[in-house]
Amino acid sequence: MEKKQLYKELVSLIAPRVIAENFELVQIVEKPTSITLYFEEKDQRIPEELKGKEAVQDGYLNKMELQTFPLKDKTVYIAVRRRRWKERGTPEQSYSNRYDLHFEGMKTTKEFGIFLKEELGFEPDEYNKFWQSITDQGSDPLSMVQERTE
């Protein structure tokens, strides 16, 4: 199997389908307790409003950072940057694509949010408080989940 196909397959195993199909992995940052995967929207993903017009890139929207399933006992974040577009010669209005990337009320990928809700019983506000307390105190998330479910 060629390297490009292996790369695509690996990304599709780690990132949600919508991200693997519409974004490119541009950087990986590994720290002692976390891994962050940085994705940028593919440059050929022109918004529907600009199809058939002369579209030009107009920078990026603010980065969205979502937590997903852990790897190697580390918290994993997916940082996504969507492109901003405009029609050439019309500087006043910009457009961007919309994707269904996160679980409602949580800063998680949809799949991880569903897992937290169904398997661990977390509601969005409970999850947000839980992860805030972990990051503030430097606690071990696995031990806190075990305490909560016992």
C-alpha cells in the first residue's frame, strides 16, 4: 500500500469521518499528557454560496478545539481551522462551510460526546465541570472516571 493511502487510512481511524474527508492534517504536537492534531480545511472546499463564482480565500475562522478519544494514555485534542472565502472584488461579505463537528453542549467530537453520555452518564454541564477540574488540578482522568462510576 502506498504512503498516501496509509496516511489517509490512519487519519480516518483517529479523526471523525467529517474531519478526515474535509480537512488535512497539518501538524501533530505531543506533550507529556496530551496530543493535539491540527487540521485545516481543504482548499478545494468552496462554500455552496460561491459555486460558479470566482472565489478567493479570505483567511481562516477562529480555531475550534475538540477533545476526542484518548491515545497512549494521553488526552487527545483535534484543532480545526475552517477557511473563510469571498467573491473576488466584493470585500464586504465572507462565506465559510458549516460542519457538524461537536456534541451539543460539549467541546468534544460527536462520537466522544456520545460515548461520555451513554457509557459514563455525563450530561454536557457535568462533563465540562469534570474536565475543568482535571485540568485545574492536574488530576488523573482515568481514576476520576473510575471513582465516579463506582
